[in-house]
Amino acid sequence: MTSGEAPAATRSRWHSTLVSKKEVVLLALIMVVGATLRFYKLAAKSIWVDEAIQVALAKQDIPTLFRDYLNQVSGTIAGNAYQHDITTALILHPLASLDDSEFWMRLIPALAGILSIALVFRLSQLLYDTRLGLLAAFVFAISPYSVWYSQTARPFGFSLLFSLISLVMFLLALNKRHARYWVLY
């Protein structure tokens, strides 16, 4: 083994990312369960204060959003409106411009939560194996906290999604040593 190379057991485990048709079907079923839980009563609760602030930020035009954010960061504007994530406001902006109902404001975070199920599977598969990846994806899909965070128009689901993407890309970059994974990381 040369310096910087993963041990043989780890190397073979990371390269065994092929999944059977049965495992693909199981992952699809897990994602359907997760999607069902995330969409169930998505708009049942009215928007709460933090979500309302996030929606108000998302409704602003982009130059105003950036100007106010930079002023808040520099201390020019007093208040706590920009303790809210600007990334979430930018992601929600297209829908907020059209419709600010509970369902539409929570749709994109719900989709982020569903994508996170697949990424939990992939991360667990890279670190351990496919069976554990399926188990981790199932536990994540039905976890009350992951469902709840996926049903709020706040940055929690996006933070998790982007963290999972980053971790998966980092592991792939370390393992496969392709520049594209480093760029995506």
C-alpha cells in the first residue's frame, strides 16, 4: 500500500457501490414512504413567525435582498430579520413571487428532505455497505425530526441536504480522485 491509499478493506468496500434491482426497489419504497410523510398535512399548520419572516425575505426582489443582507451583516440595519438564511430566501424566491401559501413555501424544503433520504443511503453505503445504507435511509425517512424539518419553510432541511451532498462528494473525491468530485465538494 502506497502512502495516501486507503486500506484494502476500505478500498474494496468503497468500490462496491453496485446495488441489485431488489435494493433499488427497496430504496424507492423507502423514498415513497419518506415523501408521503413529508407531504402529509404539509399545509395543515399556518405559517409561524420565523417562516413568515423567511417568506417575506423571499418575496423581495434579489437586489433588495442582497442589499439588506449586506447592510445587516455590516451592522447598518438593526433588528434580527437577517438572522434568517439568505440562501433559503433565494431558493424560495421563485415560488414566493408566485404564491406564498403554506403548501408552496414548504414544497421545496419537503423536496430537499426527500433528496436527503437518498443521500443518507449513499453516505451510509460509501462508509459501510448497501444494507446499512437502506436501514439508515429508512430510519431517516421516518424520523419525526427529519419529517418536521422538511415541513418548515426554514433553512434546516437545506442545511442538511447541502451537508450530505458535501460529505458524499468529499468521500467520492478521496476515493476516486477525480477533479469533478473535488469541484462538487
